[in-house]
Amino acid sequence: MGEILKSLISISFLLFLIGSSQSLRAQDQNAKVETSSGPDKVSVEDQRKFDYFFYEGLNLKAAGKFDAAYDAFNHCLAIDSTASAVLYELSSFYAQLDRPEKSLEMLRRAVAYSSDNFTYRLALATMSRNLGMFGEAAEEYEKLVKDYPGKPELNYYLADALTQKGEIGKAIDAYDALESSIGMSEVLSMQKYKLYNALEQAGNAFKEVEKLAAKFPMESRYQIILGDLHLEKSDTVKALKYYQKAYEIDPKSPYYIVSMANYYEVVGNKDAAETQIRNALVNEKLDVDTKVGILSRYILKLQQTKKGTESANVLFQALLEQHPEDTHLKQMYGSLLFTQGKADEARFQFQLITEMEPSDVTAWQQLLNLALKSEDIPEMIRICTRCQELFPDAPEYYFYLGIAYFQQEKYQEALDTYKTGLEIIPETNIGLKSDFYGQIGDIYYQIKNMPETYKAYDEALKYNDKNVVVLNNYAYFLSLEKKDLKKAERMSALAVKLEPDNSTYLDTYAWIFFVQGNYTLAKIYIESALAKDTTKSFELVDHYGDILFMSGEKEKALEQWKKAKEMGKESDVLDRKIAEGNYIEEEVGNE
């Protein structure tokens, strides 16, 4: 029964709409789609047009031509605004277009005109629940439960909506109704356990799990759950009693081993906890997968209780001594070491994996991540070059290799790498193409080829007009050259809109206003940039001084220039500004 509930839980509104369109289509093809039958009944000619566009819309939708299908259904709606089947179809389009309010409106109208249609009503209830309208959702689910007693799963959705609405008692009643139809299950019992706890009815909460344990007396898992629940309540005496019952049923249960280890951690016997796990790991009767499962659960318990995971390291080492060729085990250990901040030890494990199984892409990605974090440029180059050989269709290694060459100021090598990588990026991956062209533009800027810089940025924005890094850089470089300033302002405004808390983008926006002579707006945005700056950027402070000077606040400007120098900015122009107490414009390329 647990698997049935899992599948119920995983149903989403969008999948429901898509999945049910076939059944809806079959229904509509078996029974002629009716238009309005009221006093404004459409003509026979309009009925023929309606039928044509409706079935054409279904065919186009099935063929994946969604824009055309959307137009066809809107033609239907223009003929008859009360056609529920059309309203339902359009609601699915609005859901996919991330316009849930419009989708909900369409569903409400569909239900209003076809109040006996189960599909429309369930979709309306589900959409209401997904939008947080739990009262409306609960009302609709209650009606559905009453009208369709042969569909007990509706009680699950009703219970969820009632829980969200805060009607816990009614939610428990709905779970009870579902349980009476499909039988007891761990999922239902645990849900009711949580709800009873929310009502501070601890006795009823534990009774739910106790009933489950009584129903399945030879299932050690439920005894362990009871022990775990008592342990959460710090009742170690009762917890141990249930763990002992579980041991009598199945002494080799990995759940028991982990729970007992956690029990020993709670009572302060760390050595016993490690011994419990270690004994399981050296048990020759347990296979390696079971041992890995035990260790994984133990680590999870340590993380949940915030005890620290270092005690698991010696256990991993013991298991690795038994299974030195197990790369999955090395992967787990490396990941654990990484979360502990032990980068060198983690790197050693991942390196072993790549030597034993060169095609293990996860280990290579972990190594690359470590190299990026430590800014180990030679290691980045080694990894990316090797991965280009192993995974020739993976463009990400060209991307990071280009970054490594860029950091080494090997601009031609970086340029060649990005251009080669562009050739293997799938046409559908427009975001990555945009990023590659953005990097190419940055390289051309470094070698002072501004026409090619802007050309590359234009290509980047062609593929992704919201590439915020490109928008900012493009705008800033235009402002330095004092060209196309309105275009620069538009791009910078969009960058700020996309990331309003990014101090660098706010600085660019301020500087564009400064270049245009709008010192009032420049001051507003540079002060906003400084307020949100977490990097202690001396460039922002220097710009603030320039803006203050041109705003007539010369003494404050001098203070900011001196502050920028104290923060570490080295510039002949800045030295002159401080010495002369006057604004001096930076030359392009010396910024």
C-alpha cells in the first residue's frame, strides 16, 4: 500500500493536465463537443467551425505545436465562451506559461459550465491547493469525496488541504477514511502521528505507530520507528525497550544497527556508538551494499543530531580496507571529507577513482570543483584537458579550460578554446552558447579589440537577452568609451532589475549616469551600491569620490579618494586627484 501512496503524493497538477489530455481527447472524440445550448445557441455553421478548430487544436497539441494549438483553442473560445473542454485545454497552457491565476480562472469557468465533470473539478481543486488557496481546495475536495466514494485517494488530497488550512482534526478524519479503504500503511500512520503531535495529543500520536507495529508484529522496522520516536522525545528507557524488541525480530536489521548507534550517541557513549557500526562493517555476512547503507544512515543521523560527522571517518577507512576497489565507497568518503572541509583528503579519494575508473564523470567534476575553489589553475588545465579526451561532447570542460587560460593571461589559447567549444554545444543549449560568447567578449576586451568585444556581446545577448554579466560588462565598457550611452543605460537598468542587490551592477548604473552628467541619479545608485557591497571594493569608493566632486561636495570627494587609496587602490590618476583636490578623468583602458 505504501507504493500506492507514494505515487499519489508525487502527482503534480501540470502532469495531471498533460496526462489527462489523452483521456479527455478520447472522451471528446466519442461524444461530439457541444457548444452553447442556451438562448444564444450558435449556428450550425459556427458549430462546424468550432469542431474544426477544436480537433485541430488537439492534433496540433499532440504534435507538439503548442503555439498553433493555443491559437486554435482561442478561436473556439471566440465562437463559444462557455465550452468547458476548451476552457480546460487553455488552462493547461496558462499553467505551462506560469500564469496560474489565468489558469485558475479558466478552470473555474470550465467547472461552472460542466459541474459534473470529475476531471475539471479535480484540476480546479488541485490548482487551488497549489496556489495556497487551501479553503477553496478543501471545499472542492470534500464535494469530490462525497460525489465519488469509489475514489478513496481523494481523501489524501483533502487531508493535505485541511492540514494546510489548519483544520487538523478534520485532516485526521480524512486520513482515517483513506485508511479504512486501502488499509494501514507506514505513510498514513506517520502522517497521523505528526498531526496528533501538532494537536499536542502525544498519547494518540504514539497509538498510531503502535497500531502499525501490532498489525505487523514480525516487522522490526516499526519497533525501531517507535524507538526512534521515543528517542526524539529524550525517553531513552522506552526507546531501548523497542530497540530490544526489534533485535529479537531481526538482529541483522541495518535500521536497528543505526538506531542503536544513535541511541548510544544520545546517552553519551560515543565509543559504543562507533563499536555498534564497526561490528556491522566487519561482519562478513553482510554484503558491501548493506554496509554502505548502514554507514549512510549513521552519517545522516549524525547530521540530524548535529553531532559532527568526523566519527564516521574511521568507519569509512575500516570499510575501505575491506573493499579497496569499491569506487562508490570512495566517492561517498570523498564527499564526506569535502563537507568536513578536508579538501586535500577528499581530492585524494576522487583522484583514486579517476585512476581506477577514468570514465567516472562525477569524480572528475568533484576534482574540478576542488581545483576551482582553491584557484589551482594548473590543476584546472590538467583536469579539463584530460576530460576533453574522455568526454569529447561535454562543452563544460572547454568553458573552464578557457577560464584557466584567461587567468594565466594566455588570451589566444583561451579564445581558441571557447571557439572550439562553441562547435560542440547543442543548438538547444542557448544559455551556454550565450555564456561562451560572453567569455569571448571579455577576452577581446583584454586584448583591446573593442569591435570584436561588442560583436561577441551582441551574439551572447542574441542567445540570452538576460545574460546579466554580459549586460553589465557591455554597458560599462560603452560608458568608458562614452558611446551609445542610452543603449548602455538600458542594458545596465535591466542588469539591476535582474539582480537589484548586486553592488557591481549598481556601480555600473551609477557610472553611466555620471558619464551622462546626471549626478543626482549617479549619487543615488552609487550610495545604494556601497550599502550593498560585501567585497569592500575600492573601485566603488573611488567612483563615489568622483560623483561627489561633480555634485559639488569636494571635501567629501577628497575623503573618499583617500579612503580608496587606504583600501589598496594604486593609480597615478588617484594620486593626482588627492594631491590636486580635483577630478581627473581616467583614460580608457586604465580604469
